[in-house]
Amino acid sequence: MKSWTLRAAALLCIVCLAGCDRSSQMVPAEFHKDEELVVYCPHPLEFINPIVSEFEEQTGIKVEVCTGGTGELLNMVEDRKEPRCDIFWGGSLSTTMAKSELFEPYISKNESMIQEDYKNKEGNMTRFTDVPSLLMVNNNLAGDISIEGYEDLLKPELFGKIAMCDPATSSSAFEHLINMLYAMGGGEPEAGWDYVEAFCKNLDGKLLQSSSEVYQGVAEGRYTVGLTFEEGAAHYIASGYPVSVVYMKEGVISKPDVVCIIKGSGHMGSAEQFVDFVTGKDAQTVISESLGRRSVRTDVNEPEYLLDKQAIHIIYDEEGVVKENKMEWLRHFSEVFQSTLN
């Protein structure tokens, strides 16, 4: 554990994956190319690298990682693009649930240690981490502008200065859309669309295409505030950027992301090892202590550097309603946003 933590800290300083790339980790000479495990992953690169490196180190299994937006990667799985995917690692439950038919049934050997709210009750969707939605603020640009929640994003001073990703391409952005509808609709998502319309007008026609553009844009001073997820902001805070996080006063939905085996994987044994590895206590402890995420395990503490979840105003969506309405909500959001361009 100690040596792994040190390696994780070192690897956080290195970004070595782009698009689809093979890891440079050495593997046994008898390991053949067709045994390589292919992982599609929308996580930030600084999060991916330490975990994949340690998995290769411990198992001798070589990993090829393809990065991109959650929507883009799910489409690649459906279209059976090359390299053929074995593991889909990342993407919020709300986004991946709609494509659950793509995933192979598998219950991790760690399932008994997973928190009750995050059990794999579907049989093919292992929860990986607990990811609250939040706002990321550039303190220098915000100045005296008070930003405590969604309502504040309608302020004229923030016109054109808000970073929001397209919820059709980013699972974190879709989570924010869900969060808006429930929080601003008083628990009734259909009542939240008036707020969404006003919010879209304040974007000034700017809708980003990847979740990384949101937290990078805020950290680097291109936007005053961004709608993102906890880990995306935590990395920049730890690195000394003039940014802070806001857990929306109207309510925060904290939704797990997943790690799933793709149906038809030609490397089931290796894929099962990967799922077990990333949900194991060692990996989840490093994720919590060093990588800015909350564990889904019962025996791993919350990160000390993140706000205690008990102090956050947590609200809940309805999984069945979200799954049933996902495509309609995305269509409606696109329609609302497009109307602001006219």
C-alpha cells in the first residue's frame, strides 16, 4: 500500500495516455498481443494512470486504454469499433444504465464490502466510486460574486462565463441536468425546466464537448464557474490553483459511476480481475487518499480533504424515471439550448 501510494503521487504528475494508447508497462515475454485487455474510460488521465499501472504491475496483464466522452465511448461499444472493448470503466450510473444491455453479468468478489446503496442489484453494473455533482469556481474571476448554488448561475454578471458540457456527450453534465431538474423542480423534474431555460440563456451559446474542458477552463481562467464533478475540481485545489468548490444549496445528487465487462469480451478472466482489482480495498483506499474520489466500500473512509458527506444537502433522483426519460430529457435540453442561439 505505501509503495503504491508513492507511485500514485508520482504518476499524478505525468499524463501519458491520449486517445487509444498502450501502456508502456513491461509484461512477461510470453504474454501475447491478443491477450491485451482493452478498457474504454472517460476518467481524467491523471486518475487512470496510477490505477492501470498498478494493475499491470500486480497482474502482468497488459492494458490498452481508450479515452473519450462517455457518450462517444458507449457509441463505440455499440458500433463494435476497434480496438474491441473488454471493460467499460467510468460513466455515471444514470448514463450507463440506459445501455445496460451491453454489459456481461458479473458480481465482483468484493460485492459483500460495497455500501448497501451501491450494490450491483442489476447483476452486471458494478459500482466504482461515489461522485457528487458540484460547482467549481475560479476565485479570482468570481471576486465578490456570491455563488452558492444553481440560482446564482442566473446572475447577469455570469453571462457567458459559465462552463457547461453537452449532457449528450458527458455523463457528468447529464448528472447536472438531472440534478437541476430535481433540485430546481422541488423534487418534480418536469417542474425544473423553467430553470433550465433561464440557465441556458445565461450560457451565451457556449456548450462544451468534454467534461475536462469544464474543470480545465475554470482552473485556467477561461470561465468563472463550471458545472462538474468532485474529483475534477479536487485535483486543481490540491495543485494550488485559485479555485474552490460549491455544493449546491438547493441540493446535490451524488451518483456512483460504474465498471462493467462488455458482452462478448474475449478476455473474461482478465476482465474479471480488473473489476475485482479496482473495487478492492487497496485500490479504493488509494482512490480515496490520493485521487480525489469517494469509495463505495464500507471499510474505506471518506477523503479527509473533501467535505464530509453528512454536511452536504443530498437529494435523490428516481432511477426508473431517469432511465425512462433520458433520451427525451436530452432532446428537450438540446431544443432549449438551440432556442437561445436564435
